Amino acid sequence: MIEIGKYNRLTVTRRAPPGMYLNQGESEVLLPNRHIPAALEIGTEIEVFVYTDSDDRPIATTQKPHAVVGDFACMKVVDLGPHGAFLDWGLDKDLFVPFSEQETRMSIGERHVVAVCLDEQTQRVMAVSRLGKYFEADASALTPGEAVELLVFRVTELGAQVIVNQRYSGLVYQSEAFRALAVGDQLNGYVQRLRPDGKLDISLKPGGAAGRDGDTQRLLAALEANGGSLALSDDSTPEAIARLLNMSKKAFKRAVGILYRQRRIELTEKGIRSVADKNVEESGPRPSKD
């Protein structure tokens, strides 16, 4: 059976004036002339994306949509109609989002994260920005510390709400974000905690010793690049720390504490400064890491 809203590998069975017909079992779909590759012949197989045209007829294309049914993606609003908005999803025909399925009313030029789905009654591919019911509730397959892929779909005062591995809902708290996040941002993160409600707390850095080591190495590298000193302290703003180090203020303070106990930096009136190796040797061995 040919699946609408997804990629299908089909066999070319015949040619007609509007194009070539592709077959799988008893199902047949037209590949219009404008999308036929030059070397395509009857009897060969081709992978195509299948959706419905303006008359609700299945149609094949060799164009690549930004997302298929079951995916989440960020797309730009390119037009409005009496019943909803239209998104650019990489095909000749724009993707429709009914007003009733919009989390907030969309305007031309905006970018929104949507779920691509299939209307079971009409067999039309459509998008929705009310995402809640499309997340999987059971995230027990993930473990704390596991690396994951993120897509930001909403930003609040609490932090950035993210889609995790195209399946789950998660949150990057403001205190865990070392830079401003925006809707549509795609980045990597790490599972921090699995919450009882099925949602996930996400960090942008690995936890435990790996995260601490990464922060201290980043701070040491920044000191070396700036001649051994940085005008940063406990009083520095989170924005200033993020701009110079790409880390949160919490992570910065933790890294400073570790390096200070190891006698690798010293605190000054202007900020922090590297301690020369000879001074470290004169003052005794460094304490072991926590």
C-alpha cells in the first residue's frame, strides 16, 4: 500500500501524457512530468514522496519536504487563507495548518514548530502547532546522562521547551542555558532527569565529572587565549559569562571553585588569573579532584 505523507519506493508501470504512473501492489500514483528524472524508464524503481494535490488526489514528487508525517519541524508561514495558514515545507504545494490546530494565531513571515500529520478523514497531509498529544508519554527508554537531539518549540521565562529525539517533551531551564535559545533552534543536549509526568529535564552539557571537566577546560582555554586573565567574577552577569565562555553562571562558579581548590587560578579585584606552574609547584601538590 502506498503511504501518503511519507516516502515510498515504487515501480514505474506506464507512461501517460501527464507523466509516469508508479505502482505498489494494487495502488497506483502519478509522477508528473515536471518531476520525472531524465533516465527514468518503465520497470525501474524510484523513491518518491506521496501527498495529495489540490483536488485531494494522491500525487508523487521527487522534491524533498522538510518533514514527513510523524515528524516535528520548524517552518515559515508564507500565506494565510480563510481557514488557516500555509507553511513552506519544500514542495510546490504549501502545508496547511487549520486555525483550530494553531497554538497561537499565525502570521506571514513567522516561524513555528509544527507536527506533520495525516487527516484520517480526508487523507490530506496537514500540520498542527498544538503539539501536546503528539509527544510520547513514556520516556523510560532514555537514561540520565544520555545524549539527545533537541528542537526548541517554545521559550518561556522558565526556560526553553524542547522536542527530544523527535519523540518526547523536555525543558531546558533558563539556569541551564548558557545562551539565548529561540524557537526552531536545533542543538544537542543531555537527559538530566526523567520526571513523573513523562517529561524530561534537559541540560546542554553532560552531567557529572564529564560536565565539570568540560567546564574547567573551557575556562582554562579562555584564560590562555586572553593572556592568563579574565574580567569575570561572582558579580558578573550571566550574559557576560555566556558571551565569553558559552556556559551558565552556575557552571562558571563551579569551574572557578574547582580550579581555585586545585591552585590553578587565583581571584583578583579585576576577576580571575591563571597561576603559573612554578607557583603551583612551590605551594605543594594539587588536591585531587572531587
